[in-house]
Amino acid sequence: MICVILVAGHGRVLEDEIKNDASGCYSNLEGVPKSLLPGVGGKRILDFWWEAINTRQVFSDVYLVTNADKYKYYERWATANDFPVDNIVNDGSTTYENRLGSVGDFDLVLRNKKINDSVMVVAGDMLFQDHNFDITQVVDYFKRKQGELAICYEMEPTELSRSRGIVDVCPVTNRITHFTEKPNHDEAMSRLASVVFYCFRKQTLPTITSYLNDHPNVVERNFGMYMEWLVNKSGIEVYGMKLPTGFQLIGQVGLHEYKKWLEYFSDKQLQQGVKEAFTATAYARLGLMGNPSDGFHGKTISLSIANFWAEVTIKESERLILVPHPLNDPTEFGSLGDLHGISRKEGYFGGLRLLQATCKKFYQYCSEQGIALPKRNFTLKYDTNIPRQVGLAGSSAIVTATLKCLMHFFDLTNSDIPQPMQPQFILNVEVDELFINAGLQDRVIQIYQGLVYMDFSREVMRSKGHGEYQPMEIGLVPPLWLAFVRNPSDSGKIHSNARQRFDSGDPEVVGGMKKLAELTDQAKEALEAGDVPRLCDLMNENFDLRRSLYGDDVIGELNLRMVELARQFGSSSKFPGSGGAVIGICRDPEQLPFLKAAFQEEGFVFCHVIPKQESVAATNHPHISTTPPPHDDPAHPPNNSEEKWQEVEVTEAGDKATSGNDQNLD
């Protein structure tokens, strides 16, 4: 691939104002071309571009096009900056009136250097804000697309649309659907501005000559008008890629604009500095109804709980570091016997792989979606108190919190990764990278929090690309209890064949999952009507149907015992996840202390569920850190029964027990 840097513009306005400046502060800059003026930190504007572009692995050659009037300045710059002087092209113009225009200059270098390759072209006299952006991401994204690429950025509130080329970009494909060069205020709603920063395939280069032949007037020989023609009239597909930086000093600007934007970008750089440490929290979840049908195009109702949570912390660092957890990712042991015991009980998969897989998938997603990330490194560490291997969505909680951290660190919003798509991203991390067989329920509730009704039917998934997620009033949830196995182990677990049976169209499994979806709709009605007895019956029916589909060997002896124990006291009971824990509603509140004592006497862990409210801030901001409030200490639940049920969260993974490698933090 070839890179062409255009610096042939005649900046007569800025030059004249510097020359006539009465203060004398800029006398040393008289005659200096715009691209060689000091930028942020005193470094010349062109130096920033050359530093970003000078990546030998990306470009086979880099050419610079200038005018005859300023040629000697660039010749001197080239010798001082290891730029090959032979790669400077002189367009022969000496005044603004006899200029070639940016497209004419581009055509000149294509012919002069006989270029027959894909080309990146940039205006080397643009001041840009973030000097950490990675130009290789631009090239990689261009190579993925079967079309041309135009870089764009979100305009500052003070910038006027009529000073830029404005683009409308399809949010799904990133194809530019319309390009308007310098529109009036009422002619364009978009605030995405295009600048001279493009990538062209070699088969598109002949359109440059064609355009010039059809537009002999130099006023029309600029890239804005060429791109307007290319996007709107030629039929050639052009894609947009938004960079996390602004661009200024474009075209004819004066000394006032130069000083203003230089000061603005300098202040921005100081404000950015080193990012402060940020902690994101994701909570455990309870599948209240419908699981495991979320993995089989069914419906579920899920609740996030504040009893247990995972936290991930990110902070800027010189190198990218993933910190092992001392308990979940042990590298030191008391003895060989100690290693054997821990490995036998907990397996070999801690949380570190979750951090690494999320980072890998995050970079891949951003590259595929045309989201350019600045070159900034970070350190990630995590902590969790979500019990392992009892189906409370511990693994997805770590992935969710990691995603929130990465979005915060790189200043991404829900417009970059839409909230309904974030659960699918988390699921892809676990399924594609770690081969954990799972459904969407856990990931949805850990993104949305609160109480959520979810519809994963084929029709909805096909039409929207994601499920239908409907938040419900968390106060509708009656008091719940949770019990789980104290020391779960994956050894000896019998795996289900429900997935294979469903995929092959087994009527029992297909019909069972459909029935679970129907129970979910009925449970939603019961919750909204405050019909607790009906909800209890539906929860029992949910478990009984699951048992008939999976069989007692898969359900497991301890799980069956917990369900049986609950029902002895007239309580409803079902799995909140994939097994290892049960939840229920005690029909007779006076039986609750006896139920609790019975579970504890048999060695199970018992706790009152503390629902986790949906965060108001989380609905307005994509990367929220919600650390558990002090009064939500699970060890000391509040006495007031109404207050007790105010905080919760959960995650469910469908038929999770079908993968032989899914020893995880759930």
C-alpha cells in the first residue's frame, strides 16, 4: 500500500496574518508553510503525521506533494527527518490562483510515480487532537471492506457544518449513504465530518482522471467535491471509519484559528493525561423463570442480585498487564498435594483467561466495526465473591465488568457498541474464545441490571439481531431465598445431550423449550398481578419440566436434595442457573427460619436474596461503576422486609453443562 501526504496548499491567509502581526510573537514563522508550523507541544504538525505514517510494515512507499513556492522548506524537512527527498513531488504552482487543487495534486503523484496500488491519502497540514491513534487500524479496516474508506470524526459543538464535508453513515454496515460538501445548517443533520484522510483501492484510482476530465474548473478539483461525486453519483461503495480525534486548520484559516485550535488541543492533551483507575462491577444473577430456554430461542425472566458481584479495575500503564488473582489463578502452592487438591476441586481455569479473551475480542470487534482505538496500554485486575460452579454467572460477570472497563478506558459509548448488542459480545467471548456453552440471559441481565423479561424467539432475533429486553419493576419480586452447594466440583458431572436433541428436532426437547417460554409469559403476568401463589406454582413447574428433559443423572443428587428439602417446607424451588444452587419463595413466611435451618444443617449455604436495582446512571452512561453500597452487606441483611428486597443481580447460561471444557467461575 502507498501513502500520499498532501501539503501543496497555498495558505495565503495565515501567512499574511503572521507576516502582518503587530505583536512580533510570530516573526520567526514568516513564510513557513502551515504543515511546518508548531503543533501541540511545539512539535511541527507534519512531524505528527510522519510519526503516525512512518510504519514500514504498512506502506511500501510514502510520497509528499508540495508546491514550488514551499519546495525548499520540505526538502530541508525531509533531510532532517529521514524522509527520502526523491519522494517529494513538486506540483509547479507558486500562487493560490494557479494551484492544481487537492485532487489535481493527487493525480499528479499517481502519474509521476506510476502508482498502481491501494493508496492512503492525507492532508499533512491538518492539526489533529489525539496523537496516539494507530494508523494500522485504519489500514486493517480498509482491507476488510470491499470499498473505499473515508475517515470521519464527531464535530465539536462550535464547529459549523458549512466548513466541512458531512457524511451520513449506516450504523449497521458503516457504509456512507450520503456525502454533502459544506452544507448549510439546515441541509445536514449529521455531525460526522469527513476530512482529507482516505483510502482508495487501485481499481478506483482511474476515477480520479475521469473526474478531472469532467471538472476542468480548479474550484471543483478538491477532495470534498470529488467525494461528494464518488459517494452520491458513481455507485462505488465508500465506508466510514470514525477516529477518536478531531481535525482542525483545514483549508484557508487565519492566525486567530491557528492560535485558538492549538490552545484547545493543547488543553485537551493536558486534560487527557494519565487516566485514573476505574472500577466496574457486575452482579450475580438469578434465572427467575424460563431457564434454560434462553439458549433455545425461548423466554426468561432474570434478576440481578447484590449478594454477590465481580469487580474489574483498569488503570493506564506503560505496558498492557493482566494481573492474576491470588486465589483463582494460583501460581504458587504449599506442596504438590496442595496443588493436586486445588486442581481437582477447581480445575485449571481461573479468571485471567476471561480478561485476556475479552481484550482480544474487544480489539477484534472494534477493528471489524471501524472503531479506531488510541495506542494506550493498561493494567487489568479482577476480584469476585460469586460462588464458583453453582450457576450464578460468575464467569460472565467478569467478562461484563471487563467490557465496561474497556469501554470507559477508550471513551466508547452505547452508540459505538449498542447496549442490546453488548450481551451478544459477552456471549461471543465465552463461546468463541473459551468454548463455554451458554445462552444470552446472564449477559443481558448483567448489562441491564434489575428485573428483565427477555424474549429470544427466532423471529425476534432474526428481525432485530438481538432479543427483546423489557425491564420490569423490581418491586414486583416477592422475597426470595437462595441456597447453594458449599463445595461444588466439576469432577464426575454428567453432561446433557439436550443441545444435540434440540438441534436434531427432538419433539420432546423442542416442545419442552416452547413450554418454558409459555411459563415465562405466565410468570410475567403473575408478577405484574402480584399473584405470588401462582408464581410459586410456575417456578415448581419450571424445575419439573427441566428435570423431565434432562433426567436425574444430569440434574444431580445434591441438586435434587435441595429442591426436595425446599418443598418439604412448602416453598417453591428451581435452579437459578445451570445447577449447584436453588432459589425459592416461601409460601408461609413463618416457615422460612425452619427452611433456613434445615438447609444449613445439611451443609448448604443459605442467604436471603437482595435484588440489585437497575442503575439510573447505567441507562444514561455506557460505562458505570456501581460498587455495592454499604447497607447491602449480604452478611447483615436489613431487618425491614420491604427494604430487604431492594438490591439484586444475576446471569444464566442455558445448557451450560454440555461442554467438556467449561470448568469456569460460574
